[in-house]
Amino acid sequence: MLLGPDDIVELGINYLPSFLIAILFCIGTWLVLTRVRRHPLNFKQWSLVDICLVTTPAIAWIIYFGLTLNSAVTLTLLDSESAGVAEIAYEERFKREVKTLDEAVRLAVNKHRAPNVRFYAACLVAERLFISDELVVTDTLKRVDVAPMIDAQVLGGNRLTARFYAQGRAQPHLTVRQVIEQRLLDLRTFE
């Protein structure tokens, strides 16, 4: 598996807020139920309904975790400092999971996403635009003009980052549009 110890910690940090909220809801539900009864809590008197009400937030979080884990792992791997790991995640997972141009654009312009994720999303936008007509290309480039700068940090290089980042030099500040335009140019040149 490509996940290293740092990636597992990052993944855990991403899920921690939602997990804590689910636990707080479980505790809150339990407190409300004990108040409603207006008598000391007796575990023998708990009904199945009470147990279900208390555990529902935890079950909902487990379902949420299961549904989003694959995507979260992919985004964590894209944010890896290792360019090799990120490239594998891009080729084998990200391109398959992000099915539409709109999804890729949303990831590329999302200021809450990690810079490396936004960089790879911009590369995917370019690959999707490569097979699109000029009207779609022009419209998409206008949409990404509002995106914040990408200050990605990579160690080593891969075929996607090589054009933008040189080892041993200061990492450039790139716009999403610059990444898309350069990647489109590369795709058209090597076609």
C-alpha cells in the first residue's frame, strides 16, 4: 500500500472533527434521554429504542467513513511530499475517481484543498480539456481565474511536476490557469 505513517496520520486528522461530532451527538442523545426519564439511570430499563437513538450518530459516522474513505485516501496520497507516490495516485486512482471536468475544476479552485491536490486537479482539468472544443476550454479557463495560487511542495519529480518544479530551486507560485495552460501545451506538443 502507498500510505506511509505520515499519510495515515493526515487521514486520521481529516476524519477527527467528524468523529468527534458524532461522539458528541451520541453523548448529547444519551443525556437528553436520561433527562426525559426524570429518574436515575438504570441500565436494565433501557429499551432497544433508547440504545438505537444513542448509537445512531455513531452508525451514521461509520457509514460516512465507509463512503468517503476511498476518495480521502486518494486525496491524501496526492498531497504526499513524494512525487512518485503522488504520480501513482494520480494515474491509478484520481483519474478514475474524478469522472467529470466540473469535479476536477471544483477541486482545482477549492482554497480549502491542499496545494498538491489542487495542482494535480489542474493537470486533470487540462487532460479533460485536451479532448474538448475551444468554447469549453475558454469557458473553463475563465472559471479558474478566481482560484488562489498553488504553492505545491514536492520532493523529487515526476512527469507532471517536472515542467513546473525543479529540485533544489525555490518552488514557484503558480495559478491554476498557468498549470492548465502549460499542461495543455505539453499534451498538444507530445501528441
